[in-house]
Amino acid sequence: MDGEQSALEATVDRLRTELEGLRTAMRTRAVIEQAKGVLVGRLGCTPEEAFEQLVSRSQTENRKLAQLAADLLANAAPPPAARDVPADPPAEPSPAAAVQDAPVQDAPVQDAPMQDAPVQGAPVQGAPVQGAPAQDAPAQAESASEGENEGERKDTGAGESREGLATRFHLAAAALTTAADPDELAERLYRAALAPLGAGALVLAVREPDGALRLVGAYGVASRQLSQWQRIPPRTRVPLTEAVRTDRPVWVADRREFAARYPELAGDDLVPGTTVCALPLHARGRLLGALKIGWPEPHHPAPAVEAHLAALADLAADTLLRLPGVLLTEAPPTGLDPAGAPWFRAVLDGLLDPVLVLGTVRDRDGKVVDLQVEHANAPTVDLAGRDATELRGRRLTELYPGMVASGTFDRLRTAAADGIPYRGEAERYVETVAGSARASAMTVCAIPFQDGLLLTWRAHDERDRRIAQLAQTARLARVGTWEWHPGERRIACSDDVPNLFGAPAGTDRLDPRTALGAIAPADREAVRAAALALLDGRTPVTVDFAVRAADGYRSLRALGETAVADDGRLLSLSGVVQDVTSWRRAEQALSEIRDRLADQRRRTGDEQRAVRALQQALMRPPAGRPVPGLDSAGRYLPAERAHKVGGDWYELLDLPDGTVLLAVGDVSGHGLPAAVAMSQLRYALRGMAYDDAEPGQLLDRLDRMLCHQRADHIAAVTVARLDPRTGHLAWARAGHLPPVLLHDGTARSLEPPPGLILGVNPRARRSTAELDLAPGDTLLLYTDGLIERRGAAPGTGPGADPGGVTRLLHACTDYRAAPDPSGLVDHLLRRFRAPNPFDDICLLAVRRRP
């Protein structure tokens, strides 16, 4: 018995060894068969001759047959990663290239036959084995694969060339062909491709419909860690979820960077290692999950290696798709894509509300830029009347621009990017269809689903909309309803009415005695009279009354009507009651404002009349003898539409020494204060002028006086002293426009000396300018109200400056009538459309007689 058991154990061990050898041979046979196909296409030889070429080169170079075949495929059919990486610098020919080139001397090398040979990294299963040498391929492959893992572990992968990475890719594709489950897939991916790059561990995670990640395969990770990380919620911030959320690789250089980027994680990481990376898994145009790899030592991959890793991740995703029951055992063919499963679509079609399955559209940086309709259930009919067939495959920004404008699209996009559900309450949506706007109130709900959202909505019908509108109207207008039936002891009310009468919150019926007791005593009789009128059938009835409240009394208005049967019997009394406290208070405040405005208007009118009389008295032309040798004219025009009198003034005074004092000025402000300040300056100047001081000194004295008084005004003034006998003119200014000189039919502004405005700096000094007026010359002094207009744009009206000064000079030049100052000033007032609506105007013109 013991001998039989030993023989049985030996047989089992032999069969296990043979089975393992067959599996190893099958992993490499696909690479060898594809390499044979490449040689057949390039050399035009038979499969047997192609295999002999491979075996001969393998023996000559002492290299494994599978490695040699993978090198040949790497040159003939680069994997996706190799196509995206710039070519490496020229290097020594690889052994595969030697195999490719050596026999080609007598045979043409053509690309056309390549279309019949496999060119992708995916292995060819069930390829026919032709000829006797091909029958030995498994044995050769098994021999070539002996010690393969050991040889791979000796390589670090740091110096891999593009051809070397492509070779590793094809070996990995062959190794994954016969993987029976995700764990075996992880192990073979590690041994065939990641171990040569120095990696120590990896995990595979697939995304479930709610956005969570579930671990399906791992290698080099402790069982305790796998147990704790079996399911990762979508909002957990780790490299795996970040790679899925952004659809881009995530690299963490060391543990310090890991702690800084993920401070909420405590304890050991899921994948052990110093450097880790997470890569998104893509297959058939969908994002299936993520692959995470760890390196025990710091790892800084070159761009070619990064692209190689991305290609390996997609290769693993393709393998996951063919493994049964990875995600949903009920539907193995579509386990990773339930949205495309017939049973899932049948479930959606059985719902009463519309449902859209939305997939994300991302840019190159992985940011969600749009959402695309991948499926719509049978009940789907949108606001524009489009059914499911018209929505599938189209983007939300194309279908619903109104949703984009309202901001709802951005909230949905955020929900898809962050994996957060979204729910909007009775939002109003407006879309333009065939040139006309259509609106509807809908409640929209979206939940994360795979790489997108499940979106559903419910439109509120006409009755719901009307109820919501009435409730909103009642709330905004502070209106409630009431109803009473004969024989009832209480009044039925809407929610807010009892509170108005002091009843406890939540009361839906009101005691008439309680309501009457809350009414102000002065209004109770009017309420009783209104109630009797309703009972007598006199409808409708309106009554205003006040009720006690915590903040005093509130004003209410009640409206009621009577419902009577055909036989005249009283059925009910009903109506509305409205809180009109804010209206009453607004009316009272408005009445008080009206009274104050009327009083202010009366006082303002009195003040204006007084100021106007004062100013007219001050601006009356001085009486006395005419000045020999001098003609003069002065005008003062108050603002046309201003409600207050301004502070403009002019002065012409003959002095004892035979000279004449000329002045114009403008005091800031309006009304009586400005008129008083103007009169003070004017009469102070007249008094100072008898001292024979120069105009600049006169302005300095006025400035010191104004500053000493600490007045709230500033003033712009021009002062001149003219000798009519000699024509000598001395003048100075304090922030005022310079005078205009008319000589021989031309007009020009005098060059102004420096002079600061009055009331700013008592230590300021102003210089005096001098010139001589020829006989027949006219000097014009004016305030800014003549040439400036409020709100006039430059160059569009007479109020623009400096355009206003230019037009003034043109107007003076255009005057061709008799040389009379009075005619000149009237001409200027007409030209500038005086009076100014908003500012006073002063003009003073003097002419030296010939």
C-alpha cells in the first residue's frame, strides 16, 4: 500500500510539473508564433523555415528563444508606449534585428505582407502550428523559459532602451494570456514586466458603479493590508482614487511627500515601498479602475519607462475584461460595464422617471469638461420633446445650453469630478427650442456612477406649480385665508393667520372671541359691523383694523364674501386677511417726509429769494461818474436750473489815482453762505485797493484773511489795475482763468502768472504780470460758467475745456459789430447759450477809447 501511495504521489508530482511546463510554454508560444508570422511576412518563407531561423539564431547567440522572438516583435510591432516616446539614439543592432536582417539579403523586404502577421502586443491564441519543427516549439519554449524569472530579477531595468521595453511588453502580453484570475494576473505582470524595473509590489482595483474602488488582485502585499483596504470609498483621498478621479498617473517620490499629500492616512500604506505610483486602467475606451505599484527604493523613471508603465496598465485592463466575474458575477461579459448590460438597461426602462447614464469627457489634464449621454431609458422625454434615441451620444453642453447658463451644468460636472451626489429642489429650467423659449420647474438628482453620473429628474405638473405659486404669493404678500360655516364655533384658517391674532404656533382654527379680543378697542366696532354685513349677505366686505403684537400694534386688512345656496340659506363666510403693517408704516413715513419736504421747500424758497435779492444788490453796476477814456460792460446771470444761488461776482472801481480796479471771482458753494463769503471778499478787495498795492499783493492779503477766518470756502479770483490814460495794465490771478485781450480784430488769452487759489495756504505768494493796452483794445474777464457745461464730453459742446477757451477766442474774433463792450458780452452770451443750467456766469469787458 505504501508503495502504491508513493507511486501515486510521484505521478501527481510529475503531472503537476508537466502542467506547469505546459503553462510556461503556452505563455511564450504566442510570442514565438507571432515572431514566426513576422518572418514569414518579411522573408516570404514557410513557418517551418521561420522557426528554424529563430532556433538557429538562438543557438548561435546563446539566447533564449522567447527573448529572441520578443526582440523581433519589439522591432516589428512596437507597443503603444513605444510609439509615444521619442526614438532612442542609435545603438548597436539588437539580436532580433540580426535575425531580421541576416536572411534578407536574397529576399525583398516588404511592408505589405505585414498586414497578415500579428503586429499588436496581444497574444494570438489558437494559432495553427504548421510543420514538424513547430511541434517542438513548446519544448523549445519551455527550455528557453527555464530560469526566466531568475534572469529577470537580475535586471534592474534602469538602463532599458526603447527596444528593451518593447520586448518586456510583448513578454508580459504573452504571460498574461493564460492568467486565470486577477491575483495570477498581478503575479505574472510583476514577474514579466515590473520586477525588471525594480518594483516590489502592486495591486489592481476596479471601479464599482457607485465610484468606489474594490481590490481584485495583488502581489507582494500583506494579507492584513488587503483585508483593510478591500473597498475604497470614492471620497477617500489616496493615489488610487486620485488616479481614477483625474484619469492621469499619480507619482509620489518618497514617504515624506506621501505624508504631505495624504496627511489623513495613518499607519502603513496599502502598497509597501518608498516610491509609489497609481495608473488608470483603460480598456475599450472606458476607465475601469487603477493599478498601484511600489518600489522599495527611490525610483525616478525616465519618460520612456513612464509610457511603458501606462501601456502595461492598459494591457492589464484588457486582461481584466476577459476574466469572468471580476465585478458582477451575474453578467460576466459586461461585468466591468453594467451600463451596457441588457439586464441593467431593462431595469432602467422599468422606472417611471427619466434616467440618463452620463459619462465624463475629460481634457488632456484629466479635468472633467463635459458630460455625454451614454444611455437614456425608455421614459426619457426632455423639455424639448426629444426621446432617448435623440439624446444618446450627445453632450449636455450641446443639448442644454440653458443648463450651462444657469450654473446647473457646473454643479453636475463638479459632482462627477468629486464623486458627490447632487440634488436640486424645484429649480426652474429654460431652454430654447426652434427659436422659442420653453420653461419647466423640475427636481434634478444625480449620483456618481462609474466614470460619470446617473441623472434623473421629475417635472412638476401644472397643479403642483400653481400650489407652489400660491404658497409663494401668500408668503411674500403676507396673506392668509379664513373660512367659517354656520354652526361652527371656530374659524378655519391657513397657517399664518392665527399667529397674527396672538394664537399659539401650529393652530389651524381661531376662536372668534380670541380674535376680537386681540383687536384694538377703537377698531372693534368696525369689525363687528363688517361681520354683520357678511351675515346679511352684503358682499364683498373690506375692513382695516389693528391688533396687539409684541412690538406694539400691527395693521391688518380683512376681505370677506358670503356663499349662499340657491334657496337663500347661508353656506359659509370666507375671505383673506393680510398683514399691511409695512404699508401703513411706509405711508406714515412718506407722509412725514412730505411734510418735511414742504417745510424745507418753503424755507429754501425764502432763502433763495433773500440770497437772490442780496446778490442782485451786490452785483448792481456801481453808480457814479463814468471813467474817462474807458468803456465798460458787466453781466451776471445766475444758473438756470440750480436750486441755490452761487458765489460768482465781478467788480469795477475807479480809484483816486486815476486807475481802475477790475476783478472777477468765484466762491465755492451755493446759497446764503456762499453769497456772504462773496460779499466779504468783494468789499475787502475794494477797501484794500485804495492802498495802491499791486494786484498780486491784494490777492495775498485776501488769502491771509480767508485762511485766518477758517472759512469753509475757497475762491478763484482775477484782479487787475488799469490806467486808462496810459493803457498800462497790471494783473494777477489766484487759480482763475486768465483774461482775454482783443487787439486789431484778433483775440488771445493772456499768459497767466502763477497763482494758487485762495483759502488753501496763507503763506502763498502771487506775482503780478504787466502789459500795455493800445487804444481800441478790449479786455475781457469771465468766470468758468461761461464756457463749461456739466457732463459735456470733450469737443462735443461749449462746456469742454480747453475746447471751451478756444471757442471763446473764436467767438471774440467773430464779433464784427460796433466796438462796444456791451455788444460784445451780449454776443458771447448768445453764442454760449447762456444762462448755464448749473453754474452762474459773470462777464466784465472794458475797452480803452482811441
